[in-house]
Amino acid sequence: MQASAVMTMTNRLASWAGARLSRRVSRSLPWIGGAIAVVTVAATMRRKGVISGALDTGLNAMPFIGAAKNVIEVARGRDFFPDRYGPTVPSRPSR
């Protein structure tokens, strides 16, 4: 066998394996996003409140909507559902 024939066979095999892996990963991505949302829902609700935290987590769990929301939030520089302020926020010093 010539070196070019071996290289062609290797390229075809790599291409086939890459396409197969890509298909498998693309099917599992929505599940990965949902799993991350389930793991972070309690912390998000504690930080943003029950309603805002549930809405934020629900939108993040949706495959394309969550990605679009995060891109828009980065472009805006702030969250759609801001963190709530609790007793840890320092008050103004009294005179």
C-alpha cells in the first residue's frame, strides 16, 4: 500500500468517527443543559428569589433559548432577572 492510500483511509476513518461522535454529543446536549439547571436551581432561587430564580433557571434549561438569553445578558452587561438585595447589603452610614 502506498502512503497516500493509508493516509486517505486514516482521514476517512477520522471523518466517520468525528461525524458519529458529533451526532451523539448533539443529542445529549439538551440533557446536559437540563442537568446543570437542576443542579443550580436551589442556589439561583436563593440568590434571585423564588419566582425570578425559577424563571431564570427554566430559560437556561431550554437548549437554544437559554444560550440566546445568556448572549443577550452578556451584551447588555446585566441580568434579565437581577439578584435580590438582602440584609447583607451595607446600609448608608449614619451621621
